[in-house]
Amino acid sequence: MRINPSRPLVALLVAAVALPMAGCARNSTKGDLPYVARDVGTLYTAAKQKLDQRQYKVAAALFDEVERQHPYSVWARRAQLMGAFSNYLAKNYTAAIQGAQRFLSVHPGNRDAPYAYYLIAMSYYEQISDVTRDQKISEQAQDALGELTRRYPNSRYAADARLKMDLVRDHLAGKEMEVGRFYERRGQWLAATLRFRKVVDDYQTTTHTPEALMRLTETYLALGVREEAKRAAAVLGANYPETYWYKRAFDLLGENPATPIKPLAPGEQVVPQLTVPAPATPPRTEVEVLPIEGDAPTPRAEAPGAPTPATTSGGAGATPGGNAPSTATPTGVQPGTPPASDTPSADAPQNP
């Protein structure tokens, strides 16, 4: 029987292409649970067991499976919140916030809605960083805690939310103080004053208010606004008289006494008028005339005479090299008087 030699080659090529495709398929479903149809009780019990065993990621995936396989079950609604809670324990705060928000969008009037708001606020709260970093998360935590206390002021989560909101406000005030001290170290008094003023106005119940008032005394004295410095120190003494910051502000005012201003004489201007001096005339410099090198005579200014016709034989009026004739009249010769000879000698004396 005749065997086609190309068949084994085709089989090898098909196997080589199929292996990478199978690897890609396994990698794409590595993080997903295989779909196995199970009843809602079995799924929810398995998820709760994984949660008790502190396998939070597996528990979150199983709770999501409950919602996927049984979306209209009573347990599906509770599985949404439990999945968000499992993600929160796994420190996957973004997924926890998304799960709680999805629960509120589908069940806004559910009795567990306060807990969903509390879970969102706590997910933001756990991400707060130190005051040297950006405080966008702190502002989001403050908004979420405020939303909870505004919507459900009598819930069992409201008291803890108020406490954490005070801590967040203290943290935001610490950020403003950090920036203000940075400006103060660089001598930017106005920018530092605005930061300290914001702490006094917006975060006056925090622990940073006494220092902010003392820093305001410093910056106002540096700016020369002594009355404002005295007012800030007075507020500090009235509210925090036993603090170190009040003693320091009091010492600053004593070290920088008010300087009395001399009274003006009658008719004296408050700001003297400055006279602008006339611009000084620059000195004239003499220009040195350099002597002319060679035996060439110094040129003299002569009276203009009648033009002399040019000749081709080098007569009177001819110039060496065939140049144009000169229009100057020889010295001692009246205009219109012909010269004594055609070619005057260079040694002949001039007529006086």
C-alpha cells in the first residue's frame, strides 16, 4: 500500500499550533472559578467557610458566584455585601468600593444600606497616607463619612463615622500645617499665612489650631502687621492659655516691640518727593590725528578756478596716468590767464 509522506508532517504542524492555544486558554481562566452548577445554599456555605478560614480572595470569588448563578435569590443580595466585605478584608479596597456601590445602586432602600455606606467610607479611610503625600483619599474618606452621618445619623455606624471624621479632619489640618511650615522656612510669609489661616478657619476644632495661631503671630510680625499679630496672640491666649504655643507667641511680641513713629512737621510730606537728577553730560574725547606717512604734502584748501581743458600730450591740466584733469587753479595764477609755458618746471619759482 502506498503511504503519503505528507500526513505525518501535517499532524506535527497541527500539534505545534494546538499546544500554544491550549496554554493561552489555561492562562486566561487561571483567576476564574470553573463554572459548576450548584444550589445557592451550597455555594453560600462554601463561601462562608472560606471567609472563616481567612481565605478572603477565594471567599470573594465564591460570593460573586452566588450572585452570578442565582441573581434572583434572596441570598444573592446578601452575597453582594459579603463579597464587598471579603474584598475589604483582602485589602482590595477598589473592588470593595465597587461592590458596595453596586449594592446601593440596585437596593438603595435595603436595611443593610447603612452598612454599605460604612464599608465604602472605611475602604477610603484605610488608604489614607501620611501628611507628606497627596491627601485626595483623605478628602474622599471625609465625604463618604459625612454622607453616612447625614443619611443615617441614628444608625449604629454613625458614632464610629463621626469619630473617624474628626481624625480625618485632623489629618487634613496636619497637611496644611506641613505646607505652611515649608513656606515659612523659605521666607514666603504670605503663602504661609494663607495656609495657617485656613487651619484656623476650617479646622478650628483640631489639635493643630494652637500652633497655627502661634505661626500666624510669627508671619504677621514678619510682614510688619503687628496689630494682626497681637489679635492672633490674643485669641491663642483666650482659648489655649496653658499651652507652650501661647508662651512662645507672648515672647515673640515682647522681642519685637512697636517702634514709635516720629510726628510730621507742619507741611511735611508723608512720602518725600524724590527728585530725579539730570543725566550727566559725557566728557568729550579728543580725536588724535595721525600723521600721513611718506613725502606727500599736506593738502591745502584753494579757491576754485576755471576748468582747464585736458590735453593728450601732458600739458597744463593733464594728470599722471591719464586720469581726469584737475579743476584747481595753480597758486598765483588768475583765473583765465594762460600759464607761462606748456609744461612748467617743478624747480621754477612760483609768482608771489
